[in-house]
Amino acid sequence: MSWQTFLLHVFTYGILVYSMILLTFYLLIGAFSILETRSYLHKNSFTDYRMLASSTEAPTMSILAPAYNEGPTIIENVRSLLSLHYNNLDLIVINDGSKDDTLEQLIKAYDLYKADFYVTQLIKTKKVNGIYRSHNPVYRKLTVVDKENGGKADALNVGINIARSDYFVCIDVDCVLEQDAILKLAKPFLESSTHRVIAAGGVVRVANSCEIEGGRLVKVHLPKKFLPRIQTLEYIRAFLLSRMAWTRLNGLLLISGAFGAFDREIVINCGGYHTDTVGEDMELVVRMRRYMEEREEPYKVGFIPDPLCWTEAPSSYRILGRQRNRWTRGTIETLRSHKKMFFNPNYGILGMLSYPYWFFFEFLAPIIEFLGTIGIIIYFFTYAINWSAVVIMIGVICIGILYSIFAILMEVLTYNQYKQRKDILKLVLVAILEPFIFHPFVVWSAVLGNISLLRKQNSWGEMTRQGFAANKNPR
């Protein structure tokens, strides 16, 4: 047997074993997501959110909304956040040294004045230039902070220092929340009596082409453009299947930075958000879990499947590529910082299952897929194509399509945000096209993320937004 043939066999069977393990995880994720979703819907049917909305005994919550160059959307989004149904709630908007008119718009729209306010430096941050409150008592729950630019993590740490609530909710200021979003997000913190819930997240959905009026979502539409539409499917699959399954196992490592609630005391004990990573949301959750594991304290990280948060997804490949590049770098940095947990039984399911899964199927998967594709192309042009490898690749693609269609089915059977039959058919078509159009771009962006990390490129990258004004009257 020549060395070329040997390498071909190693490559083929290695891909086969990897694919079979991945398929097994897909099946388990699907099964556990069904169980967790059914359990949540059953318990939720007995919950009276009206009592929680008006109760003075409900846990206090602070919404922390970092803003950087958010001029196109800032007024409508702050208006939306101020109208949420929750009694013990305040809103802290942190202007992170914006270069546009974000702060000026806020001062004008909400009649703000610079207030005397002492900030306790529980977490070290960049300089705070001023804290603003409103002359209008209608906006008494609003605090606006102006600070030197230090990135999202630093802005959130400023918000944590200023907040006085038991829990804080981290959101992207461009997001639009459902009116009962905080009510539902508070539920995991209230219902657990044996374990301390240290963090909880909710589903994030794509708002492109939806109708937004007065900072509120008034009508849901499937995005008109292909790129946001395919991200809609991606979000359904990630949130409704993957994160629900990991919640069932209490092995969730990630709560979206776009919308998540955290135990403020635990976050402060852990040192707040780290500013030396672009994946501060995932890194904080992992560090909080590690903190609780090392102290052998019972805890949970919760997640609920309700579509509570709507955000503008990138509509250009340039912006999307920057986003996925950043996500890849954040994942690698987090795994590297907490490598001590890798197959470490002292960390329970966190060390024996969650971390290895992220290492092999989130970090390594794009690299393996990219190298595998290059290998098949080389073999093809050298007339040494292995048709077994081709069959395996086709099988993996088909399984991926079926997994996406299963996610669409779960959406239809649960929250069914896209009620028209033609929208469901469009999502199915997107599921068929994704492996050939969208997925290769995502893989390539992840590869570039690895290269960027090796080159020590740590920038967030500009994330230009069109603003929700462009989403009115989409039909």
C-alpha cells in the first residue's frame, strides 16, 4: 500500500467516524430539545405573569444596554425598553464613546441633565464622563452613562458598577424586546429552590422585514432578503434545538450577548466581563460556571424558548463575515482560557461533555470541514477521488438538511411565528440551499477567524446597521 493510499484511507475513515459522532449528537440534541420544550410549555401553562408584572416582591432587574454609534436606532429602542411590563426594573444605557450623535439624540429626546452620581468601582473600567437622568418623571427609570470608548465588555462593567439590582439583563441596544420579555426571563430565577440560577437566556429572532412602530414589534414577517432569511433558520436551529437540549442537561455554555440575565453578585465575584476577549458573553458564562463548580455549589444556567428578543441580522456578506470571524475568535479565546476543564471530571458535565463538544464540534468542525473539502478537490484533480468519501459528504449534507427541517417543524409546532404556508416553504427551501450557499461562507469566515487570532487581530470590527425604520411596510 502506497503512502498516498494510506493517507486516503485515514482521511476517509476519519471523516466517517467524525460524521457518525456528530450525527449521534444531532439525534441527542433533537431528543433532548423536545423533552425540554414540552416540559417548559407544560410548566408555563400554570404561570400567571400578570401577578409577577405588578408584584413588588419580584426580583429587581437592571437592563444594561451598551451603545456605540447606534444613532439610527437608539431612540426607538430605548422607547421600547422603557415600555416593558415589569415593576422592579430600571434601564441603564451606556454610551461607549460613540462617534456619531447617539448621546445628543438621547439628551434631546428624553430631556436629560448631567446628574451627581457616585460610582463604586467594584470592577475596574474606563473613565466615566458623566451620568444623565431625565427632568421628566415619566423617564425616572432611565439612566444614561457617557464613558470613554472601551468596548462592549467595558461598557457592561460600568453598567454593573452603577446598577443596584439583584440581577442585570444584558442586551444589544439595537434589539427590540417583547413586552413581557423580562417577566419570562425572571421566571427561571424564581422557580428553582434547590439550585442557584446564575444566568438565564431567551430566544433571539431576526427582525429584518418585520414591522416596528414606536419601538415595538407589531407584525412578524419572514425577511425578504436571502441572507437575513437564512440566518432566521440558523437562529431557530441554534436556539430552539441546541440551547434547549443543553439546558436539559444543565450544560449550556453560551447565553447570547444580545439578550441574557445574570446574577449580579456572582458576576462581581467573578470579576465582571473580561475586556481582553471579543467573546465576552460566552467567556463570562463559562467563568461563572467554573466559579460555582470549584466551590461545589449547586447551580443552574437557564434558558427559555419564548421568542422574546428581535434583532437586526447582517444583510451583507461583508458585515456577516466580520461577525462570524469575531464569534470564532471569541470561542477559541474562551476555550483556551478554561482549558483546565477539558475532560476534567472535577467539573462534572461541564468538563466531561460541554467543553469537549465545543472543542470538537464548534472549534474544530470548520477546520476539519475546510481541510476535508480541500482534500477532496486535490484527490479529484489527481484522479484519485475516493467515492466513499464523496458518499459520506453527501450523507452529511442530507443529514444537515433534515436537521434544519426538523428545526422548522419544532418552530411550527411551538411558537409558529411565521404563520403563512408560503413562509414555511421558503424556510424549507432555505434549508436545502444552505449547505451549498451559506454554510461554505460561514466555514470560510471561521477559518479566517482562526487566522486572525494567530495574527493577534483582536478588533471587534464595524457592524453597520440599516436601522428599523427601513423595516416598516415591508410588503
